[in-house]
Amino acid sequence: MKKVFRSALCACVAGFVLASCESENGGSSLVPTVSNPDVFILCEGVYQANNADISAYRSDSMRCTGEYYLAQNGRYLGDTGQDILYHGGYLYVSVYGSSYVAMLDLEGKELTRYSFSAEEGQPRYLAADGDYLYVTLYSGQVAKLLASDLSLEGYAQVGSNPEGIVVYGRQLLVANSGWGYDNTVTVIDMASFQPVKTITVAWNPQQFVISGDSVYLLANGQYDENWICDYPVQHIDITSGEVRTIGHATHAVAYDGALYMCSSTTNWSTYETTNKFFTYDVASATIGEECFLQDDVEELASNSVYMMEVNPMNGELYIGLSGAKFVSSGMIHRISRDGRLIHRFDAQGANPNQAVFVAKK
């Protein structure tokens, strides 16, 4: 919901959008300049501009190419790329505005897709386990698809406007946002694919972060008159249903017993953004006082953070900035585990919002 609001607002401010991405050499290109990438970045694009795409990055050569999907398929992904997932050697991507989920090979070629009807609802976030892919739908359902061909297996009814979904043991956890008017998490038993529990949480829940056996939830909270929220982060005991707020952040990722967190808040009337980066130690349940960034990167102080992902193989962070007024190409900052800037590069697409990582070939 947060990203859809941002894109819609920017479309109104801009008045028009140029639906193009630049290659590394500065020109539009249909020929990828990166082979065997190990990082895939979903660029949401601009609302209703139909220019969502994937950028591919190779970490050892520090090279990035945009329009990775366009180069293989002759078209952009469509309107508002929402989520990307790597599972079983394939990429899966949900496209909210165009209302479909696609399966791609690692060269970016689309193999198959499932398009959702208006009754099924627009797709949001993805999770996968074994043979199945799970998709939250704004109709208040979770769709279960066969991962091999995206054929529909069935639905589970959850709360209103579900957003994030995550596999936790043999359960699925679903955050029901209600576009700001729901405050529940639905627990689904994966064997029966039926809801078994509802947990009350902060208003407008969005995403989950898992660290070991601990479940954390990022919520927007409630908006004030300037569209600013307090963004609570909550720890959830799934067995007891106990919930406690541990801090406030817009983004969080987990690695090696710690949460790396960012609070990036923007006053939408002035476009002034304030960012704070900090850590949370899971074992001691304490928030670190110091910024985990060791290099003073001016851009990361006052530009809207649109993405924060962690490479699970080495703990490197990828922090993405949206781009000017959410219509130009965004920037990615690759940060080492000890907080040093490794590489700053053009995302080669508007509003980079998710990234997935694969083992290097």
C-alpha cells in the first residue's frame, strides 16, 4: 500500500512520464550487458506508466544492466512491479497494476504467467515452499499456485487487503493491512491450507522479518494529516499470540542474530525525508544506539529509502533510493557487513523496491 500511494502521488506531480531505462553506457538498450548475474532488482516503475522491469547486477564485476526482462521478452513487465522471489532455480514476480504473476528463467525470459481476474483481486506479495507458490490478493485471499506452471490450486480467506506473507515452519503468516483499517495477522496451516488463528497487531501491518525462530512485523501504523506514520515494529509470539512493540522503522532485514533497521520518513507536503539506521540484537532484545553505516554517505541521510535487502550468503546490504520525485532512475548502495560502502550504482529503473540473490556461477 505504501509503495502504491507513493507512485500514484508522483504520477500526479509529474504530469507525464518517460517510460525508459538507461543502460550502463548511458543509452537505451535491449542487449543485457551482464551475464550470469547474482542479484536481481525489481524496479517498480511509475504508477500507470507500464514500465516496471528487472535490473541484473553481478557483484564480482560490479556491473548492472536495466531492462533485463524487456531484452528477453520485447516488452516491460507492466504496471507496478510489486514483489520478486527466487525459488527452485526460477524467478517469480508479481505485477500489481497489471494483475498477474510470472515465472522467469534466470536470463529473464518469461516461461508462464497466471493472470488474476477482478474478482480474484490484484496480487501483492509472494512466498514459496516446496512445490507451491503463495500470493496475497487484495480481494482478501491468498492464492496457492503450483510453482512449476503457475496453475491454480485454491484459495484461503484471510483479512482485508493482505500485504506481506511468509513461511514459518508449516504455517503461512499473512499481514492484513485493510488499506490502513485492519490490524490482524492470519495464520494459515499449510497442510489444510485453512486459517487457524488470527492475531491482533498494530494498524496497517505490512511485512514480516524472520530471525531464527523469532517473528517480527513491520506496520505503517495510522497516518496523520501529513501522511506520516509512526511505523511500529512488533515481535509476535505465534503460539501465544503475544505482541510487543520493539521500536519504529520503515525497513528491516535479519542477518546472523540481528535486525538491520531503517526509519525513512517523508513529509509528503514538502518531500523532506529524514533517515535513521540502527540495529536490534535479537538475543538481548536491545536497540543499538549507533548508526550501523560506517561511511558517511550523504545521499542516505535525506533521500527516501525505497528498498533495503540483505544477501543471505554474506550479509551485505543493498539500500535502494527511489529517484527524484519517484519518476527517475533510483540509486543502489551496496554496504558491507561492517557498514562500509562497497559500490554505489544506478538501479537502471524507477523505484527499486525488492532484490533477490542467487549463488554465483
